[in-house]
Amino acid sequence: MTCPVPPPDLAALDIPALAACFPALLADIIQPLPCATAPHLFSTSAGITNRGRDTVHAAQRLCAQCHLRDPCAAYATQHHERGIWGGTTQYQRARVCKENGSVP
């Protein structure tokens, strides 16, 4: 069996052929992400009020279950995203950058 090379155009991706060659990879890709179950918890306003802190903690509990937590937080840091990403708030990410001497 010859495994297909993924095309640059994801719309042309042959999912059944890739699934046959890389079943574990495909399972990781299509696994439902915890954040998709409650997107309202990850908004940019989370953390401002006491109710917001509860929301942040709820989002962080969901992130703790996610297999993409670290790359998600890294993406948010690199792209200056707001809200909860990878179990971190924008303030937590900015603090880590400041402590490391990098620009948030």
C-alpha cells in the first residue's frame, strides 16, 4: 500500500486513504476538542469579575483534558491572542513572557 502525500489544498485531502495509513494520527486530528463543547468559557472577557474567575477555572479544567494544550498556549503567546488558550489567560501568558525576557 502506498500512503498518499497530503496535498497543500486541505479540501483535496483523501481522508479514507490517510486513515488507512495513519489511524492514530487521524484520531488525534478529528478528536473533539474540549473547548468546542463550551466556547463561551474562552472569551476575552473571562477573568474580569468574580463570575469571570469561575469561568476561567471552568475553561482551565477543560483545557487540562486536551491533548493540544501546550501548542494551543504557544500559539496564543506567539499571536498575542486574548482569552483562554491552552489553559492560560492572556495575563498569565504576558507574565511568563515578561519573566523570560521575551516580548508578549
